[in-house]
Amino acid sequence: MEKLKVIELFAGVGGFRLGLESNENFEVVWSNQWEPSSKRQHASEVYEARFGSDNHSNADIADVETSEIPDADVLVGGFPCQDYSVATTLKNSKGLIGKKGVLWWSIHRIVSEKENPPKYLMLENVDRLLKSPSTQRGRDFAIILKSLDDLGYAVEWRVINAADYGMPQRRRRIFIVAYHKSTPVYKRLKRASKSDWMQLSGTMAEAFPVQNPSKKKDLFTFQEIERPSFALTASLVEISEKFNIGEKLSPFENTGFFIKGKVFTIKTTPNYDGTRTVLGDILQHGEVDDTFFIPSEDYPKWEYLKGAKKETRTAKNGFEYHYTEGGMIFPDALHNASRTIITGEGGRTPSRFKHVVQTGKGLRRLTPVELERLNMFPDTHTELEGISDTKRAFFMGNALVVGVVEKLGVALIHKIRF
């Protein structure tokens, strides 16, 4: 059985690749990683050190010609959450132009220009994509759905918190899987019960089970889900300018399905009773450098930043205002999944958001290996000469949880081949 060929865009240090290639049915044949704000391409260096430089591109994807990218069965990528609005030239109303530098339009361009477009897409983003921007809740996601519809894809999505399925980090992200109309999967799901697909038999539901209302014999709920939640048939320009104006809430729930202009979307609840990995399980013992331990004289700074606050502050212009914020668990609880890793996790400076754990030797920050484990990367994956611990922490703040991709890959293969 031939392997599915994969293109990995916005590759970072290779989270999608690790997750998919843990399955013998996937093979990454081309990858791209480019950090526009950095002279030195740290993430790309790590990627090449782990996977080799063959068929790896370290160039701005906007400047890479589609002809340079090989055909593949699957395109994957964790593209940034940006403003996806579109414009149209005055002289040619058919000329849609995505905002310069917005990486979604690079995906769109590659897929649209391919004579043999990818059969499947697997994409990841922050969950606020479903409700951005604040002036038109859900508009950006609507643009993505409609543009994929125009390119001949059906789309399903789910907001997945890795910890809900036993993984060691509370990291909530939206995952999108799209199926080209030329595939048998598209033809099957066009005929499928939308309720069944979203809650029981779809790629997302197979990888990440949910509580199913229809199992509770709630016939009314089941029938409601069979009808589209709403249609999305306007042009991209019209969606960009008018979608959901004046509404306070996004129409998109955490689970959904989109095909031929029709949106089906429901709120689902995870259903998992397997083993769970918690923060305490991933800690290194007896092998942590002293630089990760917090000096006792700095404890009050950390306690203040982590603690609840209700105080009067003064702005630069002299304006006084009342500031309040809740307290955080300090140190972090070892018996639960960890909080979300952020890009500023590294470095010794006291911070409200960095993880701190209590050990026999005192309070300390998390090591790069522990951060890798929270994203289910192999130990020392990001270790490379000239790459600082702070940069390694930054990588993990940008990365995805490998175990989520691994499960999605298994479910996608099952949909394609069985």
C-alpha cells in the first residue's frame, strides 16, 4: 500500500511531521519553514537537523513558486491567526486579493494553482479563529470555509483541548480537515448523516469521541442537527464586508461540518475515560541544572505576579485606574495536566504565566525537555548547538501537541482506506 505524500507548511520544528510519520502510511515529501522577523532561522535549523535538508525550503512561502512544490496527497500546516479579509480590484471584480503577508492566502494560492491539488488538508490554529474579528464574529473562519468550498473541498472542524483526551497539556486549538471532491471520502460524507459524522463516524469523532445526544434518544436534537445551521453562499468579498455584522456571538460552535455552501455546527462535549498524563509525570528528576531553580530572594516577585490583585495603578499620562485580576495556582499543580505553554515560557525573569513546580530542592521553572514532553515531542528534539534554552521554550510555545496529530492521522487513514 503506497504511503500518502505530505506537504508540511509553516513547519516550525516539525510537530505535524512527527505526528503523521509515527504512522507508516504518511511520508513528508516537502516542507517549508520561514520566520520573517528573524535573521537567523532557528526553527528551520532544528527541522533540518532532525529530518534532513532534502526537500526542505527555508524561504518566504509567498515567494515560493507553486511549480517548485511537488504534488502530494495531503497538505498540513499550523498557519497563524491573522486578519483574513479580502479586497477586490475596482477594475476587475473577479480579482480577489488577500492582504499582503497573510499566510492563509499562501495556502489558498498553492491549492488553487496545483493541477493536481492535495486530496486532503489538515490545518491547525488557535480557537479564537472561530470568533474573530471582534467586529464581525466568525468572519475570518467563514472566509476560510468559503474559499475552501470554492476550491472544491468539504470541511470538518473541532476545537480540541489535548488534556481532555489524556494528554499532558491543556492546549486548546482548532483542527480542520478538508476533503477534495475528487475523493471517495467526499462522496461518502456527502451522503452521510451529518449528525452521525460529527458525533460518531467522522474523522474528528473517531479520533476524539464526544458525548452523543442521539444516544440519549433525544430525537428532536438529532433531527435539528440534520438540517443546516445556516448557508454560506455569498461571495468572498461580501462575506468579508458583511458577515455577522452587529452580532455579539459567532455562529460557529466548537464542532462543525461544511459542504456545498451549507454549515452544520453543534457544541460537543469530550468523551474520554482512558489513562491521563499529568504535569508530575513528565518532570525530570536528578538531572536539572541549578539555573532553573528560583533564588529564594525572588520568591516574593513570583508570588506577587501569580497572586490576586486589587489595586490602584497610574497610567503614563497620570490617569489613575483600578486594576484587578485573579490569583493563579502557585506553584503549578502536579496532579493535573499543565497549563498552556506560551512563547515567553523561557528565561529567568519572574512572570505570571511561566510554569513553576515545587521539588525537593525548591521552586523551579520547567526545563526544555519537560516543555517538549508537554507537547509530546521526543526528548532533546530542539537541542542544537547555538540554540538557547529560551529559544527552545519559544519553539514549544508555538508548537502543537504531537499526540493530537497522531490520532487524527490514524483516523484519516481509516476513512480513506476502509
